[in-house]
Amino acid sequence: MKSKNIKLKNILSENTPGYKDRKFGAPLPTLEDIQNAHNAKQDLKEEYVEVMNMPELNKHMDAIAKLWKKWKYGPMTERSDIKPAAKELKDYLRSWFQDYIK
């Protein structure tokens, strides 16, 4: 049986967070480094939403969640319908956001 050589560079992947801009010889990123970078990115993303009327926005988002739960736990809902219905609702909301939030 012929042995196949596997190169180390083909096994190791540096596509994980924290590796993108890493220079040769630089220390490896720690879990804490990656979490801090992620949290900083999240803070930037939420900055604009916080300026909006959050109680009003949450009220409408909660209304969508209540409608979903009412349907999901309703007497006519078949268990096998829940997963495809969730996907359909998410696709609908995604499409709505793409059309109206520009």
C-alpha cells in the first residue's frame, strides 16, 4: 500500500477568527481575544439601533413572536409543520427587511 504524504499546511487552517491579520511569529489569539473582538463588533452594530425608539421596536418584535407562538402551539398545528413554517416565516421577514429597510 502506497503511503500518502499529508502536508501540515493543508491540515492547519487559519480562517478562524483572530488569524486573519496575524503576522508570522505573532502570538496565537486566545479565546478571550476573539470574544473581545466579537463584542466590540457587536457594540458597533447596536449603536444605531439604540438611538431608535427601542421600546416601540421591541413591542412590534414581541408581537411577531406572540403570533408565532400562538400559531405554533395552536390546536390545528401539526408538529411536522413547525420547522418548514419557521423557515417560511424567517424567509418572509428577511425579504420584508430587504425590501423596506434600505
